[in-house]
Amino acid sequence: MYKSKILIVEDDPAISNLIRTTLETQEYQYHTAQNGMEALMEVTSYNPDVMILDLGLPDMDGVDIIQKVRGWSNMPIIVVSARAEDKDKVDALDAGADDYLTKPFSIDEFLARMRAALRRSHAEGAKPGEEASVYINGGLKIDYAAGCAYVNGVEIHLTPIEYKLLCLLAQNTGKVLTHNYILREVWGSELDSDIPSLRVFMATLRKKIEKAPSSPQYIQTHIGVGYRMIRQ
């Protein structure tokens, strides 16, 4: 049985040991790197399924590593960093990171985020160059060919913008999408002045697909950063 390969890029021995012990208990394979140059060499030689990346490395910033890796690989990258400012999260996610955890972190949440990244990666690899015509996530269904969406078998009527938002989130299930990324993909702009409009459309979309919009089941808000479609 194939065991996923994880690359841990972390220069703090205590955090590195914690992550290694966690992965060992779950029977994952792993390699470690303590700086950016080692990380880039391991990505090309070890071919990991997921990279766990600290931003504060001794020789280069983690955002630079993300940008370099994204030049040739779509491998999931989960940032685990002590940097808790919204700007740090947005910069990492906009550079191409798939997820962002702030230290100290919950081991259960760490494992859940990693499983989500692996599921998404495996799903993408199963259909190279081909998009599934139907998306199903719990009671939510999107028929891309027909341009229709359903909740628990009942068609919901969405505006063109709401439908674009839903499809974008669905196609990146489990991944945090920043405000700027969503604005660029849906509106073709990245103006901060458009963020209030995005929030309004997201609120109306939630009312149509969520049983309790105040306690969302599908669309999770990352305050100051963006939104994520949760896998049910």
C-alpha cells in the first residue's frame, strides 16, 4: 500500500521533532530539510506529496520557496509558521501555498489539513487535464455542463456571480482562497475597494446553500484572508 511522502521544512528542532513523531504515528514517509536550499533539493529528488513549510528559515524566506516551487510543481504546500499577521498569511497563500497554520497548532487540525491536501492532490492526479462534469460534496451538487447547482436534490437559483464564486470554491475544495485571488478570478480585478462587494455576494450565496448561514457547513471564512470550501 502506497504511503504518502511528506517533506518537513523546519529549522526549529522541537517543532520538527513534533511533526516527525506525528507523521510516524500515522505511518507517513517523510524527509526533513532545515533551510531553503535543502528544501528545494529535496523537492526535486524526493518528489514529496506534500510540503510542510516554515516561513522563517535561516537562508531564505518561505514565500520565496513557495514561488520557486510553483514554477514547476502543483504539490500541496502547507505553511506552519509563527507569523500570525493577516498580511503574512495572504502573502503566502497568494504566492501559491495551499494552507496556513499558525504556531502553536493542534495536531488533530494539522493532520486534518494534511489529509485534505492529499485528497485534493490525488483527485487532481486521477484526471489529468480533465475536469469532472459533476461536483458532489455532501448534499451540495454542481452540474458544470448544465450550469446548475443543487442542495439535497433541490435546484438552487444563483446569479452569475454567485455561480462563479461557488464553482471557484468547489474547484479548490479544502484550499484557502484569498480575497485578491477570488477577485482576480471572478471579477478580473484585485482592488481592495471590491472586497465589500465580495463579502455581500458570499453572504447571499451562503443563504442559498447553507442550512444555517451563521454556522456554515460548506463555506468557511478566514477573517482578513479569504474563504475555503470545506469537504464534507
